[in-house]
Amino acid sequence: MSLQTELQAADPGRIEAAGVSKAFTTGRGTVLALDNVSLKVAEGEFLCLVGPSGCGKSTLLNLIAGLDFPSSGRILAAGQPVTGPGRDRMVMFQEHALFPWLDVIGNVLFGLKLKPGLTPAERREVAAYYLSLVGLEKFHHANIHELSGGMKQRVALARALAPNPRVLLMDEPFAALDALTREQLYGDIQKIWQARRKTIVFVTHNVREAVCLGDRVVLFSPNPGRIRAEFQIPLPRPRDINSVELARHATEITAELKGIQSAGEVSE
């Protein structure tokens, strides 16, 4: 399979949560993390989930990934029930989780073990393409400990993209980075999304980050986790997180979030 064929083989995914509830049993009883949540994510959409801690947004991401299962309701990916993890849905967490004993390209090649039907030469070609896409074409053989935090997250992003998943699930991937590095990565992820048009579901606490990246922002409220509001973000790309127009949309969402807090919906 040629690299061109591999890149054209993308089948953007659609995701649906239909009446999903998720309960956890703890030492203090049963906690309802999600309560009857229904949500559709269109093929190629960049969707951001925001809300206070404990509102269920990361729980929903884990259910979409197939890392956990609903207590009731169902999760569909490309119209099919999600019964476990799959190479059509790749997850990127806050911690990069790179293998320190492998160099940069070795980490991306490891992700390609999930993609069958490629020769070793084709795997290296695909890995090199995605490293170039994240701006690391000169760092193939760098050791992981030699990289900055932002560069490590770029490697993790290349590793997640390399198997050519339909859906990329991102759980606060930039939260641990400094402000300048985050702003650089906002530009990078927008360029990558426009180039590859993956369906992206992105969890964040940062409202401005959500507005900078998302086509749509879904706001969750906690106790139990429910969808409080949805906001379309009709701003052109690339977006500058410091722009006045972006700030206007972020202010609207933040006002709704403050309404959740003032109503006492957030547990201390």
C-alpha cells in the first residue's frame, strides 16, 4: 500500500451517545457520573466538551473510546455499537505516555502496529509523514528525555494519528503545558485538523481553548453529569486565542458556567 493510498483510506467517523448513563459504586454509595446523555458528533467535526470537575466529560470520552461501558444507553461509532477499544478511535491523554526506551520515530512506529497490511518500509514512510505534519521531521532519532513538554505532546499526537483512525479522542492534552507552548499547539492542531479532517472530541476545562479549537462547544453540569448547553462557534480558521471575537464567544460560555456554579450545582 502506498502512502498516498493510506492517506486516502481515511473514513471520518460519526459518534452518537444515545440516552447514556454511567454509575460508579464507591465506598460512599453509587455516584451517577452521567445521566441520560444524548449527543451526536458529525463526521469530521471538532467537538469540545467543557464543564467543571466531576461533570462526566472524561467519563463520556472513555465510553466513546470503549475503555468503559455505559450503565444504560449506548454508544455508536460509525453506526455500530462500541464494544471495546478499536483502532478507529485513538485516545490522547494529558500525559504523553511515550516509551522512553524508544526514540521519536520508534514511538510513532509502535502506534502503527495497530495498522495491519503495511510493510516495514511503508510503516516508516507513514511515521515520517505524521512527524512532518506535527513539525518534528528533524527529530526522528531524538531521545524522548531530550524533548520539551510540547514536543513530547507532538510525538504523542503523531503516534495517535499514524494508524489513521476515524476518531481522535483528546483528554486535556495541553493542560500541563505552559501558556506559550499551548498557543503554539493550538495553531498546530488546527492545521492538522484542516489537513486530515478527523472527527475530534476534545475535553478541556479551559473555555477559551474550547472556543479556539471547536466547531461546537458542549457545556456539561455535574451532580449528575448532564448536557447544560451547546454553542456553535462560527469563527473562521485559523483562530487566535487572544482575539476579541473569540473572547466574546468565550464570555458567553463562561457566563453559563458561572450560572452552574451560582446555582450550587458544583460540589465542593
